[in-house]
Amino acid sequence: MKQSSFSFKTLLLATALSLPAMAFAADPVMMKDGMMVDHKGMTLYTFDKDTGGKSVCTGECADHWPPFKAEAGAKAEGKWSVVKRDDGTMQWAYDGKPLYYYDDDKKPGDKTGDKKGEKWHIITNSGPKM
């Protein structure tokens, strides 16, 4: 019994230590129907005026195009980065382009903001528009 108790404790410890790494192992988004969406299926957009990994969509712009916020402790990896917004919040960026939602998208799969003002774009399987 002593042997199995030790093995069980070792297994629990190994599992507990691996959980934080597993939490950040998955990308914050997924590709669905050829476009990038969050894990609820809501479409994500890039803004042509954003350059150098900085978001310039603030104030009224951010009211209509809410940023895809990164949680505290979010880890940048590969093409993913986390950018600090002017208001101090953190926002996910993909390939240097900050990501946003569009307030007129009401359900998963909506993409009513694509090509809005010829400045807003969905990210397709071929990547963000540069």
C-alpha cells in the first residue's frame, strides 16, 4: 500500500505542475470556416491603421471595435504577441496586428465588419492582410 500511495502522490504532483503550462499551450483563437475566431466562434479583425504592433483604435473606435483582450499572465508565443493599449489593458496581436471584435457581429460566424471602410479585415487561412 505504501508503494501505491507514493505513486499516486507523484502523479498528483506531476499533474499539478503541468497545469499552468497547459493553460497557455493553446492558441487564444482557432480557424473556423476559413477565418480566425475566438473560442466562442466570434470573428476577429485587424485594422489597417495599426502599425508597429500598436493599437490606434481607442475611444469611440474601440466602442465599435472592442479589442480582443489578453488576460493577465497571457504568454506570447510564435506569431502571437500581447500589446499594451493606451488605457493600460493588454490586447492579443497576431503577426504584429492587434485583434478586435466588431460590435455589429451578434452571433458566432458573423463577419459584418470585413472590409468595413476598406480598413478592417478578417484573418483568413492565408494570414492577416498587411
